[in-house]
Amino acid sequence: MTSPNPGATPAEPDGSATLRAPLQPPQAPPPPQPAAPPPAAQMPAAQTPAVQGPGGQAQPLAPGPPSVTAAPGPPPRPDAEGARRALIELRHEVAKAVVGQDAAVSGLVIALICHGHVLLEGVPGVAKTLLVRTLATALSLDTRRVQFTPDLMPGDVTGSLVYDNRTSEFAFREGPVFTNLLLADEINRTPPKTQAALLEVMEERQVTVDGQPRRLPTPFAVLATQNPIEHEGTYPLPEAQLDRFLIKVTLPLPPREDEVHILARHAGGFDPSDLAAAGVRPVAGPADIIAARNAAAQVQVQREVLAYIVDLARATRALPSVLLGVSPRGATALLATARAWAWLSGRSYVTPDDVKALARATLRHRLSLRPEAEQDGTTAESVLDQVLITVPVPR
């Protein structure tokens, strides 16, 4: 696939460099200009130096519906372009505290735009917790951290009824899920009973206690971490819960230059617990996220691109090495992330390269491989590489 950033390091064959050049549009030939582009969704990339997307709109496919747009609803906010600039600026703001994790920042921004959740995977010490804290500070959002342990109970996460001696009644005490960004640290270290407490939270954005639903704040996202190496004393997430995560972002060990930069910062007195001293300031807020959601929902997707997404999902189900392929929910998630990526790139339409850029991050955790395939060294990334190569790309 074409690298999203011509000047960036090309993606490795295993797909670990997906979203390596965050918020940079994939390079694709400019499609023909239609007669009347939708003015509400038009956002020229030239207004943002960090993003340079191809000009023009995609040519509708005939016969059949020319494009897919959002259901009737409120129009995009007039400051949608300002929201896009603010969300792109997040990368530079987070970099004041976190070095070399631009790809993860892109994934988190896309998830917030799509109203989704993120599974962060990386070995200890790659700044997973610091990344979430810094992002919350730069977005002016409330965040809470829950350390998932074997003795954690569901009520410790969602909240529970507590008897009040003053009123002689039971009152609901909110759990840490009542926040904007919930950091579920080492989610695979708690038993399935507690893991399942997040199912309603992630899908319905509410907590039901004693038959009464209680809505969570908006925006809300679960950012769960897990260690890919250590498996002793862990409880792997079931497929049904993995499917609730919009994307899975891997945080690799930094290259040598980035690691030298990290040590130089600490030698200069950097304190990870004091983000204000590092100069991190709010550059966006909940209003920008809402504006981004409304604008991204207006991004057009041509029928041929929709068919391409479906073909990718169906191809994963036909491979002999795959036990469980991508479901329709996974295909819908890929559509949403590709739309968000296109909007961040300054375009009002989705290209096949947008789909390719987000395919690994959106689909890798939704594949279940056969045991014999895993023993042979097959991985979800290698399966997706094969699918992306073999499935014809619409032109």
C-alpha cells in the first residue's frame, strides 16, 4: 500500500507501521470533479499545512445509489474546520510529554471522532498511561484510571448501591466509569465477570443498577491496555468483547533517536506526573469532538468503496488459517474509521487508500486464527497483508 506520508518510513510488511504518519492523507490520484460537490462537507486541505489531500471529489458509480451519506440530522457545525485544526494540533501537544507515539495519538483521535473505544497493546514502559493522561489534558477531558486486578469486582468499576444511614435508603455511588476517558489498565488481568461489566458501558454508554439505567458523560471512551508478552495470570478478552473495541493500537518500543530524546528530557528534569510543567495545555475540547463527529458523518462513500470494504471483510472469512473472520460490525467499523481519516485529511470523500490505511488497526483484533496456523507463525497482521494484496482495489 502507498505510505500515507511520502517522507515517512514505509510501512513494514507486518503492518506494525499502520498510522505511522498520523493525520497525513494517503496519496491517491485525484478523482474526477463532479458537477456539484456538497458544500457543507467541503474542507480544503490547503488551509492546514500539516494535511495535504488531493483536490476534487470521487466520481459516483452508476447504476445504483451514487453515494452513502449520514441519516438526516443536524448539519455540521460552522467551525468544523477549526475543530479539524485543533484535533490535528493534538499530535504536537501530546509530543510535549510523549515521544514517538504519533500513531497512537492518531488512533485515539479517530476513535473519539467515531465514538469508539481503543485497545492499547504494548510492553510496560512505552508510556501507555502517560499517553492517555496527556491526551485528556490536551482535550480538557476528565479521565480516571482503574488498575484491573484479579480481585476487582464489577461494582468497583461501574458503581453500586450504598446504604445511607441518614436517609435510611440505598443511594447509588458512581464508579470510575462516569468519566470521559476511562483508562482500563491491564484489562486482561481481571476475571471475565469484571471484564463483562464493561460490555454495557461500551455498547450502550450507560450503567444499569437495580433496574435503573444511568447515562455516562459525553464524550466517553474506554482506553484499555494489555501486555502482549506476559500471559501468566491473565484472562484473555473474549471475541465478543474484543469486537466492541473500534481499533487496536500497538505501541512499539521507540527507535534509538527517540529513546535518546526521552532520556534527554528526563535528564533535563521532566516529570511525567507534572504535565503543566511540560507545557501541555488544552488545545481542543468536547465541542471540537462533537463538531468533528458531525462533519465526518457527512463524508461521502461511493458504492465501489463500500463494496471494497465488504470484499475485504468477506475475504478474511474464506481463508483456511482463519477460524473467525471479520463480522459485519467490523466492516462497519472500518467504514467509520476510513471516514474519520478522510475528514482529518481534509477531504469530503473516502478513497480506497483511506480504507487500506485503517484496515490493520480496525480489523486485526477481530480475527481469530486456527491453532495450527498460529503454530506455523501466522499472525493477524500477515492475514490482513494477504487480504489487502489479493482483494482487487477499485479504480
